Amino acid sequence: MGIKKKIECKPPDWSNPTNLEAYNWCINHGVTIGCFATTPGFANRTWQIEVTANGKKILSPKEYGIDNLYPKVFELYKFYYNKYN
């Protein structure tokens, strides 16, 4: 059994004002989005996304990798911002 390399996701783009506005609006209105590893340990390469909105939790049917996790999270924040704002 070898040692697996720790995987790090690319950080979200906080410099984008549209991302920040959508994120802030969602947090202030009870829409939260979390990421959960699909396997145990530090070498996890895929995550699922859970959205909590209007008291309902929705788990993504798809798994996301290190390159598309945060872009999808912010896509969801913008979706809820545009839908309910």
C-alpha cells in the first residue's frame, strides 16, 4: 500500500464581482452550497455538491473533479441569484 498524494482543488475566483454578488446574495438569503468528497482520505479526486435552498437539500447526481468543482459551485450560486433575486 503506497502513500497517495494529497489533491488540492483550484481556489474559487473571488476576483470576479459577479461571483461575489451572487455568493453574498445567496448566503444572506439562506441558499448554501457545500462540497462533499466521494471517497475517504486526502487523495480524493471527485466531489458531489449539495445545495440547501428553501429548506430543501439537493445532492448533485454528478461528481466533479478538481478543475470543474468551483466553477460549478459558482454557476449554481449565480443560478439561484438570478432565479430568486
